[in-house]
Amino acid sequence: MSRNKSRGAILDGRSALTEVALLSLKLGFTAFGGPAVHIAMLRDEVVTRRKWLAGEEFLDLMGATNLIPGPNSTEMVMHVGRVRAGGLGLIVAGTLFILPAALIVLSLAWLYVEYGTTPSAEWLLYGIKPVIISVVLQAIWGLSKSAVKGPLSALVGIAALVLYLLGVNEILLLFGSGLLVMLARNGSRIRRSGQGAGIFLPLLSLQVPLLAQTDQGPANLGQLFFTFLKIGSVLYGSGYVLLAFLRNDFVDRLGWLTDQQLLDAVAVGQFTPGPVFTTATFVGYIVAGFPGAMLATFGIFLPSFVFVAALNPIIPRLRRSLWMGALLDGVNVAALGLMAGVTWELARSAIVDWVTALLSVGAALVLLRFKLNSAWLVLGGGVVALLYRWFSG
């Protein structure tokens, strides 16, 4: 009997790992548009459709992910893999989410080096971006049902949205919102105990400063790897923050790239599916060919695997703590505010004419009426754009 049970457990484990692998690959090929969109599509898959996680569990994973450096959406995929299929699920999920984008970026880097250019993807983004608006708005609405737990959290989320649009740093907003909600809910405990300063020490997150000295010279594979390892270990924020890090290291300090090459690298990372951090693959190939691309990709993503493996087991304990649970609630609602801010910015550049407006409205109606998988909607937007470009000449 026990032998049959162990065989059943092995089969269940293999089945869960296969499910994680297939989902990660699917998202790796179809998740265009940046972290907010990736997280929206992931939520649609694992909360709405597959029921792997409850809405609040997903939200806590998202909040915890915002507390650590690295690419948020990639780390969310890793968290889901860990919850569904254990430690091996974490590795498989992260690897297969990254791999499609890395291979696409690598092929574009080869074209860039050989022919001095990359294919234009404007027509593809023309159709995908307006669909993405509806996908993300649906995710924000669904997440808000778990995140907004009263007037305080609603006000914090709205304030995070407004301050983000006014240009306030997103990391400051996340940590500030978490601390605000934590203090508001636990202020009476601080007053009664006369303590509290010590609880903030684990929350301090220091950005390691980039080296200022000039170290220009020929590319060195070891230096390339450790530079990307450093970036992956300390980088919070968006692709624009990544651009600043890359420019400081590879243009100013090392002199391995020109500004134009760097801008081309970031552009490729933006219009390919999957994580924007695969910009590292492009940079690595330009600097040192195929070995450079492999080492750069491995270096920038390795810290995320380590951070998620360390953080995932303690998230349920964070939720049970009165202090850390309140911190998570504040971070969660601020993250929703930031998602809404990113969506507003994306909508301003995505909905530019009657075609894109119809695509966005049509996608919203399909999501409401038929609950169609968001990956198919994104691909459908690209197909519509291709057809429109074909028939309009």
C-alpha cells in the first residue's frame, strides 16, 4: 500500500512539474508588454483558470516579490512554480519563462551584429498594446478585491497611483506604503511597548552603488558575468532603471558599448515577449558573442532564483505576523496603484486611433463575456494588426 502511495505521489509530482513547464513556456512565448502585463496573464492562468492559488495567496506573492531586487514578473512565475511543484518547479518555471525570450533576443542580436539592424516590430506592438490595456485592467480589478481591505488601504493605493504619475520613485512608494499601513495598524502596540525601532532594520534595502572608476578595455568574460550578477542582485524597478545601470557600467565605466548600441539593446528587450532583463542577452552577445550572451543571461537572472528560493517558504509566516502582514497589505495595494499608473502610461501610447480603440474595447468585452485566455487575445491583437497593415498597404 505504501509503495502504491509513493508511486502516486511521484506521478502527481511529475504531473505538477509538467503543468508548470507548459505554462511557463506558454507565457514565455506570449507575454508581451512588460511586468504588469506578465503578472496579469499569470494571474489569469493560475488564479482564474487553473485554481492553483487563491486570489490573496497570489497577491501576497506579488507583494513579497516587490520587496526583493530582480525582475518581478519572472520572480512571480518562479514563486508559482515553487508553490505548485516544489523546488524543482521553481527552477523549471523560471528557466522556461526566460528561455524563449533569451533565444529570440539572441537571434536578434546575431542579426544586429551581422547586418547592423534589427527587424521592426512596430506593427506587432500596434495591435498588441491596446489589447494589453484591457488584460491588465481586468487583473487590477480582480486583485483589488483581495488587496483593498478598508478605507486606509484604498487611500494608500490611490495615493501610490497619484504619486507615481507625479514622478515619485516606485521603490519609495512600495516601502513607504508598507510602513504606513504597518504603523497605522500597530501604532497602539508601539505606544504600549515603547519599542519599535528594531522592527524596521530588516526592512532596509540598500542599493549597492555602481563603481565610479573607469576601467575601459577589451571585454573580459569574468567581468561581464560579475557585472550582470551585481545588477541582478541590486536592481529594483522598471526597464528604465535597468537602462541607467547598463549605461553606467557598459558605456561609462567599461566602454564596451556605445549609447546607440545600448538603446538598441533595450528596445529589443521591450518588444520581445518575456522578461525585459533579457536585454542582458543582447548586450552579452554584442560584447563577447555567444559565450557572452550565455554568461550575461545567467548572471542577471541567477540572483532571482536565490531570492525566491529563500523568500517563498517564509511568506505564509509573514502573513501570520501582525506586523509583517500589515506591511504586505500596504505593499500589495501600492503595487496595484503602480500597475494602474503603468497602464495609464501605456494606454496613452497604445490607443492612438480608431483601430486601437476598437481593439481595446473589443478585448475588454471578450474578457467579460467569454473569459477567453489572455494569451490568445494578445496573439489575436497581433494578427489583427498584421491584417490591417496588409490591407491598408
